[in-house]
Amino acid sequence: MEALYQEYKDQGFMAITLLIDEDDAGTVEWAQEFNLSHPVVNDVDREVTYRFIDGSLGVPSMQLIAPGGEVLERDTQFGNDTVIDVLEQYN
């Protein structure tokens, strides 16, 4: 996802990683370990997570969300081609 973020961020693509870690320091360490430049948010109360994950998916999962909050794609795993296809359809 980081590579896609780097490639498409100038076109408005935003990647946000939500973690549900009890410790903010663990969230920072995780982001540094994977050398992420996109936002990594500790969603310890799971407010954002539950807004976008339906009951059929577990964690971790991925969602492609339009700027207005519409979920465009939802799965436990999808590849870069799926993301690119959705971006091309949306733009």
C-alpha cells in the first residue's frame, strides 16, 4: 500500500493504516519498522474501524473509501491491480 500511496498521492489517493494497539508507542514503532510515510492511526476505541468494517470481514482487512465516505471495495486482501482499477474507475 505504501508503494501505491507514493505513486498516486499527487492524484489525491490517501492511504491510512488503522491499528488497534493499546500503546501509542507501539503504533509509532510499527510505522517506523515498515518505513511508512502515509498516516498510521491508533484506533484503540475502534470507532473508525467499526464504521467501515462490516461483520463479514475480520481484521486485518482493507477498504477503499471514496472522499465522501462511500466504501468502493472491501476485502481481507486485494492486490495493487484492484486498487488501480478502482482508482481509474473513480477518476
